Amino acid sequence: MPSYATNMRLKFPILALTLEAVTIVLYALLVVYDTGDAHGHDGSHAESNTTHSSSPMTLYPMFQDVHVMIFIGFGFLMTFLKRYGFSSVGINLLLAAFGLQWGLLLQNIWHMHDGKIRVSIEKMINADFSTATVLISFGAVLGKTSPVQLLIMTLLEITIFCINEHLVVEVLNVSDVGASMTIHAFGAYFGLAVAGVLYRPGLRNGHENEVSVYHSDLFAMIGTVYLWMFWPSFNSAIAEPGDPQLRAVINTYFSLAACALAAYATSSLVEKKGKLDMVHIQNATLAGGVAVGTCADMDIQPFGAMAIGITAGVISTVGFKFLTPILASKLGIQDTCGVHNLHGMPGILGGLAGILAAALGKKAGVSPGYQACGLASSLGFALVGGLITGLIMKIPFWGQPPDQNCFDDSIFWEVPEEEEENEERLTHGDYSKTKTEA
């Protein structure tokens, strides 16, 4: 078996269909509609035992907002690479489609009624949340992994995520309504651990395709704007109805706004001649949504949310400028999308803000000690789980691309011939003919 057996014709369909077949059997045995006759806490990072409303469809608008974030927001955010757009959006869809099915099962095995998982809109929202961890981790290894490897990562990561989430939210009773710790910090450090194990010395000095072009950065901004617009729904969707849910929307709204100003300002400050860097604008403007997540439903007042947002914007931008190169050169962690700057550090900031807010009594019944345990648990599960998952993904059979084919759709996708010819012609300086003239 060669080191890079990238032909997926059998291994990918067999793995994908096997996973789906097993999932269908489990659903046949365990999953039914929630007909409203059995309610209760669903084991998610929602903190309320309260049913959101008598109508089962009340949360549907929030669900759609979160769904847009998962499939459009995350997908397009990763399209910044010049030859990796198909994979960014396409594999994002693949992983999320499997992940939400697997996540719904594992999140709710702790809370079955009469041996059954009862599906509601709220459980579907939380299943979408579970996939967000995988999509965050996907960003750390973007361009360097095969679809087969990534399906395996999805299976393992969501399993580990659900164990940690149950421990943090159910056992320790930690407040993390917007999941700064359980989704963002977890997903980032899990992905960074995987990226560390999958380190490629051949990419130490970069790769010719690991760059953006004008239109690819523009596509990535579509993802940014969708995420930025809908983040208040992400942080408030499963908050307790009433004032806590309203606070979560308001706090996220102001944190994002302040973060955007800080990200723009910091980008101008650290770049030559004061120009703005599109990488910073695509990513750091969202860090406020991550960082305010843990205390989104707490009584921190709008100015408190803004303070968190400004801090997150500065930390994230500085991380992209100075920390990402250090991680790559000193620690061997090649973080393609800079998830450490958008999700990792702001996730930790969110956890610390939650500890402080709990100590100041901003939410009844929340212990700063347990909040700290929740952050430590999330980081511990992420790093250990990511290392184990990375070792499994490193087995050559899974078809990881060789160094020279990284960040290139054509190794795993049928790419339109005209695009390839134009690229080839531009690369060799032959501008004499278009395809139609030839």
C-alpha cells in the first residue's frame, strides 16, 4: 500500500454508506417524534428545564438561523483558498449532514423516555451545535486531509464532544449557553491537536496553493456576513425563554458590533501602511460572538458585552498576525484557517468571562469554581481526544493527499476542465488563446 492511496472509489462509498446504515438502524430502534407527552431536559448545553412554548414550532426560526450558520456560514468562511472552494463548501455539507444525525443520537442517549429519543426542534438545534465542533476542527486541517479521514474525525469528535458536554452541563451544572467552552474552545483545540499529529514537514515553508485570490476572499466574506448576522440566534436559541433569552440576543448583538470595530482598528494598526487585511476582517470580526457565549444570558449589561467583544477582536487579530506563524514554526501546528484565533483564544476568553461573571453574581445558581472546571474539562477532552483521533487519521490507508496536492480540489473532485486549462495557461504565461479559440 503506497503512502498516499488517494483513490476513494471504494473506501469512501463503503465508509459513508456503512455509517449511514448503522445510523438508520439505531434510529429505527431508538428515535421517535416528540409528540409532547414527555418533556424534560434534553442533555444539551441548554440550561433550562422549561419547555420553550406550547407550540412545538416556536423555535423553528431560531433553528433555521443556526442551520444557515452551519451550512452557509461555516462553509463559505473556508472558501478563501484559491483552489479549494469545492472542498470547503462541499465537505462542510458532507460532515454536517452526517454529524447532525450522529450528534442527535449521542446527545440524547442520557435522556431517553421509555427507551426512546423524542425528536423536537430543540434537539435538532443541539444536533446542529454538535456539528459546529467538527466544522471548527475541519478549519485547522483544511486542505491536508481526505473526505475519508474527515468522516472518521466527525464520528470520533462528536462522540467525545457529547461525553464532555454531558459532564460539563449536566454533571457539573456549568452555565455555557452560547457554548464558548463546550463548542468553540473544544472544537479549536481538538482540531489543533489533530493538526499537530498530522504535521507535514514538507509544508513547513508554505504551499503555492495555500493563498487566496480576489474572488476567493470575497466568497469567504459571504460566510463571515452570514455568521455575523445570525450569531445572536446561535447564542440564544436554547436559552431559557423570557429575559435570559432576550439578554443572550442583546449581549451577542453588542459584543459583535464592538468586536468588529476592534478587529478593523487592530488590523490597520498591525499591517504595513495601515491597510486592512481581509483575513482579519473575515475572522476576527466574529470573535465577539464566540467570547460572549458563556455569559450571553447573564446580567452583564450591554457595556459588559461590548468590553468582551473589544477584547476578543484585539486578541483574535493579534493572533492571526503574530501567533499563527509561531504555532507553525515552533510547535508544528499548521492551522490552515486560524481556528486558534477565532475559536480557541476567544473560547477561553469566554470561559474566563463566565468565571468572572459567576463570581460577581450575574446569574443565580452558577459557581465560579464549577465554571472553571467546565473550561478545564473542555480543554482536556479536546486535547486528549484530538491526539487520539489524529493518530487514527494518520493511518496511510485513509487516503490523505501528498504534500504537492494539498489545498487543491482536483485530487478529490471533478474540476471543470476549462478552469484547469486557464490555471495552467496563466501559470506558464500563455495568454494567447482562450479555450473557445483553440
